[in-house]
Amino acid sequence: MPATISHDEATLLEKFDAEESNGKQQEICLVQIYPADVIDGMILLEADSLIVGRDELCDLHLADSSVSRRHAELRRTGIDYTIVDLGSTNGTLVNGVRVEQQRLSAGDCVKIGSYIFKFLAAGSVESQYLETVYSVMTCDALTGAFNKRYLLENLQREIARATRHGRPLSLVMMDIDKFKSINDTYGHLVGDEVLREFGQRIARECRGGDDLFARYGGEEFALVLAEATSEEARAKAEHFRQTVAATPFTTAAGALAITSSFGIACFAGTTAVETTELIHQADVQLYAAKQAGRHCVRGPN
């Protein structure tokens, strides 16, 4: 965790401290982590029942067409909470698994429509909350990859380090081929499943703490490869391309064959380059991969 905190993180800490000092801190809550809105997205669970749905009369109103009017209910029994699906169209998911009824444990992620919440329970609510805040500030909740803000901050540092030590640095931009047609044909929930699985497949192939994998936006992702030459980056991207295409993605609409395209930019560590310029170079190569028919890798020779 960084030594300094951002303005948003400071605001969250102030909010938490204020609630604690006013005697409002509760032992159980939901924190909205996707779409990211932790400042206003902490929901204290005080009643024995909380109805979640698209209907404005629900206790927790979610204005999302993929959420049913009365979608799910959180029920309290003693100190435990159970989530019960109320016959929703798109289902209620706990930690990525569709459930009819599930007792919630601390740290569980609940997905209702396109919304994702983290369940924080008794034991160490404050530390869980602060950990969740940090995660929301740095990670994309849907895919588990780092977010764009974290990417830009760290890419700038990696460029400076590569310049200082005269080491190479490669940036790989990638996206899912024909992703818009997946959303248009099967709906955004299936699109979310594809994004999540894509992120997981790429993350599994990364070099632990040496590679920085992030969601850049929409269906586009980025991978920073420290001390990697263009040849090494191309080999890595080719491996990713094959990994994505090797096995169909399992979704609510059935198995879908997914392919992806990759663009590579490399920095030799000699002449300084701006972060935006390196990203632009990789994006140009990604566009070239699309123009070449998709499902391929393009980069400097």
C-alpha cells in the first residue's frame, strides 16, 4: 500500500471515522465496489430484512435493467445474514457462483445485475473496510485486474526506472475481438462473464509481481513488462493469444469461442518517452492487428 493516500481515500477515511465517532458504526455492511462508489456505497445492515431490486420501493434500489424489480433479499438470523434470490431473471451470484440461497461470510462478493458488493461482517470490520477502499481505488472489481489509474501511475514510474538504468520496457495493449457483438447478441451480463474470464486467463499467465496487468477501459487491457525486449513481449503476447482462443468461454449463453488482438510498444531505456506516447504507440499496433483481420499480434520489428 502506498505511503500517501489520495483525496478520495482521505474522504473515505473521514467518512468512516465520523460514523464511528457518532456511534453509527455497525458490525455488518455492504460496500459497493462495482461500479466503484465506495464513498456513497457503504450500506449499513441494521434491519432483519433488506430487499434489493429495480423497483423504487425496494430497500436498496438499483436502477439497472439487468436487475429484477424484486431481485434478492438479505435476511438476518441472529448474527448471520443469508442472501435469497427472489426468482430474478438474471440470478444472484456469490463469489461468481449463481445461488438460490447462501449464507454470507466476511469478504464475500455479491453480484446483482451489473452491481458488485462486498459483504463485511463482524470481526475486523474497520480493517476489512480500509482494505476494500484500497482495492476499489486500485483494482477493477469485475476482472480483478488493476484499474487504469493504477496503470498510469505505475507505468510512469516504470518508464523513469527503465530510463535511469538503461533497461528495456514493453507495453502490450490487448482487447477482445468483436466484443460489441457479444454484448448486442447475448447481453451485458454475458459480456461481463467474458471480460471476467479473459482477465483471469491473462492474469494466470503473468509473472507474479513482475508484470502489471490492468483493465484500461471497456474490453481493452494493458500489460506492462519490465525489462522485456520486443521479442520477449511478442512471445508473451502470442502465448496470451493462444491461451484465450484455446478453450471456449463458459457463459450463461453457452460456450463462446473468443479471440483477442494485441499491440506492442517497446522502450529501449535510452531516450525518455511520455506515458501517453508509449500507450499511443501500443494502441497504433493494436489497431494494425485489427486491420490485419484480428486474432493476431502486431508490434515493432
